Amino acid sequence: MGRIRVLKRINFKTLVALFEELHGEIKKRIAGNSGKVHIVFYISKSLYNDMSINAKEFLGFCQSCMGIKFELVLIEL
């Protein structure tokens, strides 16, 4: 299980780069383990509301194609 806390806006290119790095690390760690990876994103409601449709769709794509369970937790700041 991993946790990611998003503290400020990032552009879509940075989000994709983050997932490229995560994917490589996840592949290494689950090579001998068949368990599903679970990642929790903590993000403020205001950042989530500002998030682009592309970013939201990308998270869904990663969840379905990478075998990762994402949990999105909205927090008040």
C-alpha cells in the first residue's frame, strides 16, 4: 500500500511522469507477489475541483490497465 499527498497543482505532463515512475517501481515489487497494489491519493477538494477531465480519466485508465487499486481521499485544508 502506498500513499501520495498532492499539495499543489501539477500539470498533466508531471502526472504522467509520476505514473511512469510508479509503474516501473510497482512492476519490480510485485514480480513475485500476486497481490494487488493499493495507492491512496490525498488531495484537497479545491485541487480536485480544478483537476482537468484528462487527469481524472487518466487515473481511471491507470486503475483499469495497471492492476492498481486507487483510492481518492478528499481533504479540507
